[in-house]
Amino acid sequence: MDFNKIYQSRIVTAEEAIHKIQSGMRVFLTGNCSVPQKLVAELVNYAPELQNVEICQALSVGPAEYASPAMEGHLRVNTMFISANIRKAVQEGRADFTPVLLSEFPLLFKQKTLPIDIALIHLSRPDEHGFCSYGVEVGLTKSPAESAKIIIAEVNQQMPRTLGDAFIHISRVHYIVPTDYPIPEMIMSEEGGNELVERIAGFVADLIPDGATMQTGIGAIPDAVLKFLYSKRDLGVHSELFSDGVIDLVEAGVITNARRSIHTGKITAGFLIGSKRLFNWADNNPMLEMHPTEYINDPFIIAQNDRMVAINSAIEVDLTGQVCADSIGPKLYSGVGGQLDFIYGASRSKGGVPIIALPSTTTLRDGTLVSKIVPMLKQGAGVVTSRNHVRYVVTEYGVAELYGKTIRQRAQALINIAHPQFRAEMKAKAKELNYL
């Protein structure tokens, strides 16, 4: 088979590719740092000629003109995780949100619950055998893309060739748009140096044993934890995503993956969010294996990692241990993501450490300080991690270990790590609720 001949025969312009989309179709859009820039720009240009096209996605990075008010009636986003660039559209009712565990996100498409007409993806250049890598976004893209009737790909000279279950043969791609531009970057540690975040990270780091395998979620706290791990030995990574901070720990000999019980010697992940340094490091790196999210986030795969540490955050935690992480009351804010997948997986792991880490307070726009440890969740709040799953809750005031504890013991432990300004009020409310 002449792979180069196949490749050349399928090259089209971005305009020609996007014009394959017709009104009423369901289109899958790859996300995170892998959003195909030229295809999306052309889609926005072409949108006025379309009606009722559904764009299915998870988290995306960068501007989202395809979800702007001008797209109403033409394009409508159906997102399974509410990223910052889509949040306003969802909250204003111009875009849809479908709740789903991240481990099950690809299965919505693979099992034809949401059949896909066209997938817009972003690939590396093909190798000598005709295989392209999905690069920085394998987890949430591979299965949905390969379930589509038509696959349209930007093949980017600057997309890293990541290894693992990360490849698609060029013969499976129907239309190819060659590109050559830097992969969009998203720096995870912008809040680096924040004293409060670092206090939380220090408490979290104390819970991580030598030989642990870690999940590091999105946000300042998981990223800050990495800076406190240089005294640890033989750590590993099994995570839906990771960022630049992992590289420093690899180079320092802290992350070796040597004591992992599965994928020994390897970092396993679904997607990468970070800088050009990370993307360059990932290119053809045999230490890194990328896999679809239905594998990476499967709690029963996660649990096979001994000493599995899951680090996730929250919007609120009530005094019984219920964790809200996807809404502010009834107002949709993000999504369940991989939190429950990893919290449950870590809790089933031998020596596992499932952690919810959050600041004890937040400041509202009017300057009001409010507690994130609360007697009861706000009315309409979504419970992402139930009180039955939660084990460790960490704030800048310490660690509350809740596993095997009564409601009375839980309430007292959580009050102890709340901001001092709110403890007396919370104690009184807990007594009123018969928690104390």
C-alpha cells in the first residue's frame, strides 16, 4: 500500500473539508490543547449557511466563537464538561450540557448513544507505516472520532507523536487538511507562589507515600503538589491528564514509575495540557503511554495501581462529606470530569489515598468572604462525590480523615479545617442539625 499516495489523494482545503458538514448533522470536535484551529475558524465562517448542527465536545482551550450568540440556530454546542470558554453559553441557554462520567464520555459515541456524522480531529504527520498519532489529546478523542461516519483531520507538522494506544492509520481519515502551527499552550501553574495554595499542597504531599501512583487533576492545587514531592521516591503517574510539573520530577529521578503494579516504568495518561516544553518532551517519548479515557479513567483499572493517590478539588463540601464540584447551587459551572472515577478507583486501591483538596474560603465579587466548608450544600447543588466515597478532605488548615467516621465525627473534623472565622457559626448549625 502506498501510504503517501493515499495521503496526497485526501488532501483538501479547510473550506472544502468543512463544507462536508450539512444541516442537522452531529459533529464531534476534539478538545483541550488539540482544537483544530483552521477547521474551527472555517466552521465559524460557514455556519451562517447551516441550520441545527450539533457540536459535541468535552473541555476545549482557547476562544469559542462557534458558541457565540451569532451562532444561534446554526451551531449548538453540546458539551460534556463546561470549560471556561463555553460556560456563559451554557448558563445563558445557548449551549447544552450533558452530565457524564469522564470514563463513560467516549462510550456515548462508541456505543452510538450519540452517533457522530463527522469528527474534526488533529493529528501528527504520518510515520513510515502510515500511522498518525492523536498527539496531545488521545483520551477523549480516539473512540468518538473512530465511531464517526466521516473523519476530517488537520495533520499538523508540529503535533507531537505520542505513543501508546494513540494511533490512527491514514487510510481511515477521509479528508486531510495539512497545517503547520504551534499547538496552543495552557499554563497550569499561573497561581504558583500563592501561599494558601502551597499550604494546601504541603498537607496533600504529606499524604503521598513513596511508590505511589498519582492522578493530578486540573487546577492550581494539584499542580502545586508536585513541587512538594522532591523528597519522595519512585512515584508514578496514571492520570487523565498531566502538565509541565511532571517533567521536573522525572528529570529529578522522583517519578520513575518503577513501583507501579501495572504499566511498570510508564506514565499513562489520556491528554496533555501545558506548554511547548511539555509537548516537545512527549514527542516519541517511550516513558509516556497515551490511552483512551474509557481505559485511563476506568475505576477498576485505576484500582489496580497500588498506593493510588487521587487529587481533586471542589466548590463546596458539607459537614457530612458530600462534595459539590460541578455547580454553584443550580448554576452549572463545570462537570464531574474524572473526579468520581479516580476517587472511587483510589479508594479500591491497595494503600490508596483519595483526596479532595480546596481552599477553606472563597471571595465573592462584592468582596464577601464565604466558607467552602458548609453545613449543607446550596439548594440545587450537584453531588459529584458522595459522602460514601469521600475519605480525605484537605484545606489550608489541615486534613480531615472521614473514612469510617460517624456524621458527628465528620462534622467536627471538617469544622476543624474550616476557616476560623466560620467555625463557631458552623458548630451552632451542626448542633441544630443534630450533627453534633
